[in-house]
Amino acid sequence: MLNRRQIGAVSVLTIDRPQRRNALGSDIMRALNDALDNLEFADEVASIVLCAAPPAFCSGSDLKELATMDIAAMCRHEDETARVVRRIGYLEKPVVAAVEGFALGGGVGLAVGCDLIVTHPECRWHMPEVPNGWLPPWALGSLSARVGPVAARRLVWGSEPIDGAEAHRIGLADYLVAKENVEAEAIAIATRLAALPRVAAAATKRFFAPIINGGAEASDALANRIFAENCRDAAAKATLQRFGMRVS
């Protein structure tokens, strides 16, 4: 489900749930949290790449799992997902996301939780939560830190997807390469970062972490509360019921 391989000083983590389009279920988030625990203190690891098995980086929350929950349980699930993703920003080792195919909803949130993002021109980026009737319950602070609040608001409204070229233009992605080169480029970038003096590389991330992510926990908590309120509105209920979720 979450595979790990070592390439020199780079640890490559691969989300491997192609049958669920690499959705963020409870099991995968526990596996990612455990991996971060191990990698944080692994002397052989200087940087990390986060990628996913084809066809895509991540389709967001696992709707099949959420269908078994009520609104309160969904909020707890999303809160825990947010907590694990926030850890990436405070890990002292650089993390590079290799985003191929598409990143939807929480997949965008997972990507922006990483330090650097590599994608390709045809990649589809979309946050469909607002069209479904609710505010995304986390990652809005991290998204705003990357692209600014005005551009983040446009993306969150989700009235249209953007491609990888536009994502790169607005600063959502840091590197734009051919689709077949995304993972290799992410590994190459992580290898260059791994070659830096480790203390100085870690100090750089430690210095910028509170500037970039300092308000993320409060932002996620507020978004989660608004998400719960939105889920009780008629538009959201109609979407949730369509996916078989329990709403009252």
C-alpha cells in the first residue's frame, strides 16, 4: 500500500492503491505516519520523494471509506489526515512530491504539504469540494502559502480544473517536466538536496517551517469546523447521499 525503496540517500515512498486511485484512506495515512516516524531518524536518509502508482498521484479522500461514517466521524478522519500531512512540513528532511496524472481534492493538499512539487504539463489539478457543497477541510493554509490567498481562493472554488502548466505558472508546482520524467526528476532534485550539508539543509527547513506552516494547524481546525457545518446543508447532503454516506 505504501512502498519504500532507497536510492542512495533518497528514500522513495510510493502510494500503491491504483484500484482506489491512490485515495487517502485511514490505512494509507497510518502507513505514511509510520514511514515519517522511521525516516525522520534514519541516518541513511537525507531526503524523501513522495510519488504514487499510475494512473495518478491521488484522488483525495477515500469516498468508499467515508461512506461508512457519519459527519462527526468524517471530521475526525479528515483531522487526522491533516495532522499527518502537516508533519511533512516539520520534518527536517526535504520532501519532494512527484505529481503525475491528476491530483484531486486531498491529493492537492498532500502535494502542497511537501516542500517541492514536480509535475507535467498535462497533469490535472482540481479541488472539487466546493462544487460538491463543502469547504475543503484542510490544507488551505498551505495552499495559500504557495500561491497566495487570491489564487488559492480561485482554486478552492473549483469551478474549473487547471493543468500542470498553469499549476507551474502560478507557483503551485515548482518544476515542470515531461510526463515520463516526473519521478526521475523528483529523485534527481532530492539527490541534489541530499548532497547538501545535512545540518545546514535541516536548519533551512527548520527556519522556514514556522513561516510557511506556522498557521496551518489553526487554519485546518477552522476549515474542519466549517466543513462540518457545510455537510449539513442541502447541497452537501445531496452529494453525500449520492455516495451512500449517512447524513442527518
